[in-house]
Amino acid sequence: MNQPHVPARPVFPINSFDAQRIEDSFALMGPKWTTWSVMALAQEGRPMRIRDIAAKLPFVSEQVLGLRLAAMQTGGLVTRTDTRHGAPYRLSALGESLTHVHRTLADWSRIYLAPDATAEAERVEDAVRRLRPRHSTALIQVLADGGPMRFGHIAEGIGRADAFTRQRLLRLQTDGLVTRTGPQHGAPYMLTDAGQELGPVYATVERWSAPLSTRWTPSPPVPVATTQRIHSAIPLESDSARTTAALRRSAAVPSALFSHGSQPQPRVPTAVTTQSAPGRVR
């Protein structure tokens, strides 16, 4: 009997993307409360004043939200209906197109980082936080091409043999994207499952950033060293830092408004409310 045809899974080589464009895209969508604001506007599908958006995000003060929306307007994610003080905001075409990026990031996070019930916006912001730091994409690309690799080969691959590279690798380990092949000093670095599956995420982000490409001056691609794998069958070690990072979640209310499925609804903790002070202003 003939087997039904199963379409091949799309392949997105991590090294095929412009690291600078990816980094700039994450910088634009990454600031705190950007994702929540975009999702609130997308859900309503209409222009909204700051106080109306704040009513949907009770853990953010109007003052903080106003500053965030002003920055989002500068970045091209939102526009205002007119120039009057207090005029409503609405998503630009670029802001509306973030919906697909958010879904991709949330799915990647749910599968490879933390399967727990978390508000969609919080999950997306957490994913961007892990991927946003400067030169992280270049390091991931080097490891995708030649890992497992020792520090010297990684530094050669990105052209930076300094403390910054070590700090960035440590951050990637803490965030669950990079691990080491063993506990011994000098053990090679390699991508975790989460790091290896970033191809679709990068593809979605780069596609989203296409309208912005005229704003940015293209940077020369980072040369990737063609280093032989030390041992292609080395299993991923149990990384306690990865587990800790994955479980370190804000207790901000996981609103069903920003989730694909039913979620528990804990109260907004005092720490979050206090952080978003000062109080509401008109």
C-alpha cells in the first residue's frame, strides 16, 4: 500500500540569516511592555487612548505605558490618529504584522524552554529577552555551524577573544540556548535543543523586518569559522542553569486575552504593581 505523502518540514539554516537585522529587530520589539501593548491593540482592532490600553493592562501605570507607546511610535510599530494631545494610538502595518512573529516565538518557547501555563505576552517577552542581547545571534550561528566548539574557536569565529564573549556565552547558558559537553574546565560549548531550533524563529523575524531594511545600513556578515565537530553524538548535559532560567517567571497576571488557551488567573502581585508606579494620571 502506498504511504500518504508527508510534506517535508521546512529547513531554515541558522547561518543563512543576517545577524545584524535579527538583532535590530529584537531590539525594536524587545523593550518591556511592548508585546503587551501590541497584543492589547491587536485584540481590540481599533484606535485606543492610553487610559483604555492601561485598563486592559492593570499592572502597568498610564505614565509608563505612555512612554512605551511614544517609543513604539518612533520605532514605527504604532501611529496616532492625529496630532492632538491624548489622541488614540493604533497599530501600524508593521505592528499588525508582529502577530505572526509573536506566535512563532511563543510556540518555540513552549516547546523548547518552558511548557508551563504562561500568558502569551509574557512568554513572548521572555523569549525576546533571551534572544535580544548583542552578538548573541552571531555566537549561535558560529555554534550552529561548527559546534561543539571550545572557547578559542568560538572567539575566532566571531572575531572577539575577550571577556565580553565569555560573558555572552554564560548568558546564553543561563537562558537555555547553549550548554557544555561536560563539567570539566574547558569543555566545548554546543547549542541546546532550543538553540538548534531557532531557524524558524529567525526566518520569521527576518521576514517581518523586510520593510525596515531601508532604515538600516547593512553590516558585513560575521565570518563563520568552519571547525570540525569534536563529537557529533555528544548528548546534552543536564543544565541546572537552563532549568532555573526556564522556571524564573514573572508572576504578572497571565490574562486569557493574550493566550491561545485557557490559563490560570492569579492576582497581579504587589511587586509588579509597585514596579509600574507612579499611579495613573490622565
